Amino acid sequence: MVSAASGAVAATRALDHLVRNERGRLTAALIARLGNFQLAEDSLQDAMVSAVSHWGRNGVPHSPQGWLLQVAYRKAIDRIRHDRSQARTVSALKPLLGEETGVEPHEIPDERLRLIFTCCHPALERKSQVALTLRTIAGLSTAEIAAVFLDSETTMGQRLSRAKTKIAAAGIPFAVPQAEDWPGRLQAVLAVIYLVFTSGYAAGPTEARDLATEAIYLMRMLDRLRPDEAEIEGCQALLLITHGRRAARLDTNGVTVPLAEQDRQLWDRPMIEEGLSLVARAMARRTPGPYQIKAAIAACHVQAERSDWPQIALLYDELWRLEPTPVVRLNRAVALAETGLFDLALQETGMVAGELDQYQPFHAAHADLLARTGQTAPALLAYARAIELSGSEADRNWLRQRCMQLRQRV
């Protein structure tokens, strides 16, 4: 017989797994039915609270996803009934009450792509588009999204609230746009999926919530929906080539391993080859875009035993023309340093120091440049700042190793 304690543990584990891996899919399905972001989020949260006690007493249901959706629907209607200002919409939701039969996981429609396009509607600012998608699709907390954008949690919470209100007030449809609307929406959608990927990749290979794999799944879905689109192929290639190196990112002690020092035997070669094939196909279309160039840079790191830094520097020149951001300028400076142009690289990093003061990779790259030019004391200070800003213990340990090696050389 299952004890109350063991039942509670099993329920908590099952729910934790669903929150990490299925929240985006469940939220998208709810929004598709309810047409209201906040109501969907609140109702799903209510259902999860109910699940803890119900599953603890009666065991985890055969289809926990279906159970959560059914309960969330009912919770949504309960919320509307208690809100007199929205009472008129109750009749529209009544049909949901009839869905009492079990719902199998494979029967739950995957509405995430439609939700991404809804979040990326031109009526919203780019920052709000990305933030809202990270919240609803990736399930990131407000604090986690604020960290991505170097904003305060309060500011990000207000931005998310305004975005949800604007979607409801403007009657933005929950749909994949018509062909003529794709050019205005595609870059935002790609930016969102790429950020979902980088959020998962930064979390590391041991993170249970595999956002990186989910982002690749969404990219494949987008590619099927819109085949022969060079920027989609480029973004997909970038994700695959990057993800293919994932198993070599940490050593046996959990310390970050720089790309040049990684054990290439650990790389997922089939995934990398698929990415290389995609970037070649995209570049052959001769409609260059930012994601194709980023994928080409990623390819320059994996096609030979050593990274092709002169070619990478040239590609960053082209990327800077299309995407003149401080981060691109920083990465270009790193490439210049690898070709031996240390003074020019330091000059370039100095020009973005103010804008990237809260950006950990800037301080790590700046520290390396200072160390390679014999400026030990400033380099140690820059490493200390990078360690302070790092959100990953693996990165912090690697930076500490670099500090120790630098001190030993003095």
C-alpha cells in the first residue's frame, strides 16, 4: 500500500517533471482554448496546486497532462464566474465543462508555434515579444527573464503585464500568419527560439528542463512549415552545430572547457554534420542574413582541428554590417585577437565597455586580452568582475582556474 508520504513524493516528482518539460505545451494549449494569457497561466497554476493534494492521495493519473488541462479548464471557468465583469464570457466556455474524459498526451495539440507567432506580433515591441515568449513557451520565471535582459524583476513584470493586456485589447489572433506577413514576423520568431535555446544551453547539460532540445524541436517545426527559407535553415544550423558540442562543454569536475580545448570525440558528429549541411544549403541561396552568418561562424569552429580565426573575423565584419550590436563588436574583437591583432582588439573592447558592463562574457574576454598583453593586475580585476557576474558555477570555476594560472605566471 502506498503511504501518504510516498504518495506526496511521487506527486511532487511527477509535477516537477511536467513543469520543467511540458509547461510551455500546456500553456499554449490553454491559451488556444481560453484566448487569454493571464487566465491560462493562473488556471494552470491553480490546477498544479490541486494536483499536489489530489495526486498525493490517489496517485498520479495515467495522463497527468490531460488531468491538468481538464482541471485548468474548470478552474478558468470558476475564475470567470467569480469575476462579474467577465460574466458574459461564461457561456462561451461552457462547452469546456463537457470534456470530462481522459486526454492522452499525444492527443494534446502542440500550439506552441502559433503561440510564438502571437507573442511576436508587430504590435508588441521586440523586447516584449521575446520576454512574453520566454515566459509562456519556455516557462522562465520573471526573475530569469529579467536576468536575460539585464533588467530588474519589477520592470520585467510590468513589461509582461502590459504585453498580455495589449494582446487582449488589440484582439491579436492566436494563429500562424499568412504568407505576406512572414517577413515582418520571422526575425522576431527566430530571435525568440534562439533565446530559448541559449537559455537551455547556458543552464548546462545536467539541467532537467531541456530548453535547448525544445528549441531545436520548434526550429524543425518552423522549417517544415516554411521550407526553403534561408534564415530558418541558418538558425537551425546554428542550433545544431552548437548543441552537437554540448557533451564536451564540461570536464569531469564540472568545470567549463573552452571550445579549443574540448575533446572532439565527445561531439555529436551526426548532429554537427546535419548543421553543416543546412548552413551550406542556406548560404547557397545567396540571401545572407544574421543567422546564416552566425551559423557559418559556428561551422568555422568545427570543420577542422583548429578554428579558422581569419575567416571568422571576416564573417564578424559582415555580421556587424547587418547587426551592429555591442555583443557582435565584442565577439569580433575576440576574433581579431585570435589573429594576433591584440591592440586593435583592446581598442574595440574599450568601445563597448560601458554598454556591456553587466555582461559577464565581456569581462571574461577583456581579462583574457589584458592577460595576453602582459597587463596582469588589470586582468585579475577583470576576471574578478567576470566571476562576480557569472550565473554558472562551471563558468566560475573555469574563471578561477584562469586567475590561478595567471598568478602562477607572475
